Amino acid sequence: MVLRVLPCLLLALLSASANATPITTVPEAAIRQAIALRDQALKDEKAYAVLESLTTEIGPRLAGGVNDQKARDWAVAKFRALGYDKVWTEPVTFPKWVRRSESAALTAPYAQQLAVTALGYSPATPKGGITAPLVLFDSLDALKAAKSEDVKNKIVFVSTRMHAHQDGHEYGTGSRIRSRGPAIAAQLGAAAFVLRSAGTDSQRLPHTGMTQWEPEGRRIPAAAVSNPDADLMEAALRRGQPVLMKLQLDCGLEGDYTGANVIAEIRGSEKPDEIVILGGHLDSWDLGTGAIDDGAGVAISMAAGALIGDLPQPPRRTIRVVAFANEEAGLHGGKAYAAAHKHEVAQHVLGAEADMGGDRIWRLNASVKPEALPAIDAMMQVLAPLGVSRGSERANGGPDLSPMHAEGMAALSLSNDATRYFDYHHTADDTLDKIDPQQLAQVVAVYVSWAYMAAAADGDFGSAPGMFKTAGEN
Ligand SMILES: [Zn+2]
């Protein structure tokens, strides 16, 4: 009796476990619809029009600055004009940093003006500026290994040249020098910190960006010089005499500010509580008009959602688009979103933020459960003709959705061609003319295709609390 029951039990258990992990697929009709949306997006000019509107009517969008509220009002109105069903905001609070003025020069042995910009969260110099000898390091590791007596009361200058690549991988090194270098120099007793801009251009335009401090640690004025000015400083230092630099920054913290994530939805017809999420960040640095970083991402995701919303039949699942607040100074919008929505991580079926400019997408990485890979294959079928190739399983959904991925949301990372992105990134040259409308349309075609298919898929992508523990890459 017992012997006869056991095989039956075993079979029942096996079929139960098979039912618990069904294969995720995309119905044929949905693939055909995605192809039609893809081809329509390639001819559509909505994203460019949205970006032209944002950069012309609002312009620079430093988080907490004069344009913060204006940009949110613009986003609410734009979502409504594009036909989204529901638009709302969720508050995001962060320390407000302001930039007033900045200048720098070499004063000895040669007098030369330098193109400089303060880093986000830098304190001001004393009135009249700081004049001190420069001490050069060629890497963050070299600075870490420095002795305090070699650095004390000097201006630390870290100079690592960044080269252009399709995947932009050298930005990791450059941004680490910018974010970590000032705190390390401060701890060693430096008077101030400057770095060679984390950028691949040879324009006389410095690249700003945020820096990070230890909560109770010492803070020193921190800035970036343009690449040609870094060359000049190195040449002066090669002559072996002390080189004096004068740095004058008027900037700093001004209490807390409450902005907001602006969120909009195209409601799903069959499973409205299941969400496919995309977005970009609405804030930008203040030097340019934030066209590539990240007006492009806002425009791409708004346009992709609107194309789906314009279909005669609503999508099965809800398409949610988020224009995130203050990504630049510490991922504040993305963290606030995850804090407010982590309890519904399982309903966030799949997500990706667009935050690497408007040039064409060349790779798709997917961090999903293994049973959902057939649905990713179906997406690739639609995306391959656009020149997109399948990458790895390392994905985090982009900066502002990485906190949701860390909570367990399945995510894609879509790589834009970053070859020229870091020429303009975080500079005064981040303006609309750097956007190629045809490449921008390709990116919208990619986003509308995957988002529509994720909303139409039979089965899920594995989102569940604690599902994706390993850190992905963007
Ligand atoms: Zn960005």
C-alpha cells in the first residue's frame, strides 16, 4: 500500500513544482503588435519633441534649484498631454546644494586661468579663495597610499585620463575619483581637491558631478578642471618647481528641500495591478540644459508609454513611467520610490530606466528568473533587427530602479552607445544639438518593444522580495 502511494505522491509533487515555475512566453499576437509599435516608433518624433520642449522651456534642472518645481509642473502637464490615464507625484526630500560662483588659476610659477567647476556637495572656499601648492596623483590608489605630510595644506590634484568606449566603462574609474577622492584628501589634511574631469573630450569645459563625504568627516572644497587645463597643470608640474593654484568656490548646502517623483500610468486591461516600469530622471546638472543626461531618458520613456497608450486596445498590464527626482546628487528619487513601493515589488513585473543619453541601444542585459528567458528571447527577436544584441544576466534596471532591483524586481539594462556620451556628460555642452533624432527614435523603438511585450507576456519575470541578491551592473 505504502509502496504504491509513494510514486503517486512523487508524481504529484513533481507536477506541483512544474506548475510553480511555468515558462514565461510572449503570445504571437503580442510579438506582431510589438513589431508594429517598433516600426512606428522609428518614424515617430514624439520623444524629440518632448526633449525639445523640456530643454527649451525649462533648461537646467539642478535638484532643489529654481527649475525643480517648474520641471515637475512641466512633467505633469506633458504626461497629461500625451494621454496618460493617471498622473501623480510622490515627495522626495534631500539636502539642497547650491552653486553661486567658481574660478581657479595657477599663480606661480606661471599665471594661467583655469576652467573649473565645483563638485556637488562641495563646501565653499573662504572668501578670497585658497592659494596652495598642487600635489599630483595619477590614481585614487596613489592618493590612498599618500602620507599626510605630503598632502597637508596642499591642493590635491588627481589626474586620470578617461578614454571613450562603446560601453563607457572607464567612467567607473573617473566617477570613483570624483566621488571618493575629496573625502580621502580631506582625511589626509589637504586644503582642497581638484580632479581631471571624468570626461573623454578635449574641450575647455569641466565636468561636474557629485562627491560623497563621511557623515562626520572633514569636508574640503572640491572641483573639476577641464581636460586641457589638467594637461596644462601637469606640464607646469613636470618642470619640478612648486606650482601654486588659487581656487575660489562659492557654493554649499542650504537645508533640506522636498521635490517629487512624477509618475504616470497607462492602465492595464487584464492585470492593472501588475506594473511594467520605465523612466528617466528629471533633474540634471546646472551647467548645460540636461538634454543627454537625462532629458533623453525622460523623453524616451514618456514617448514609449504614450505609443502604447495610443493603441486601440490597452496593454494587459499597466505601463508606469517615472520622471525621478534628484538622481544626480545621490539617487534620492530612486531610493524614495523603492522605500514607498518595496512592499509591492512582486507587482513590479519588469523595469528599466533610460539614463545613458539618446544614442542607439546596442545591448540588452536581463536579470530575470531562468524560466522567463524564453520571453527575453521573444524580445530579442523584435530587437535584433534594430542592432541590439543579447548581453549577460547582469542588469540592475538603471540607477533609479536599482534600489527596486535590490528589493527583488526583475530588471533589464539597455546599453546606449556611450562612445560620445562622456564628451558632453555633466558639462555646459549637454544641450539639445547633441541629440541625433534618428538614434533617439531607435531607443524609443527598443523601449516600446520590450515594455509592450513584458505587459503582454504570459507569466512573470521572477519579481519577488529578495529575489535578486547579487548586485547587477547598469
Ligand atoms: Zn543621469
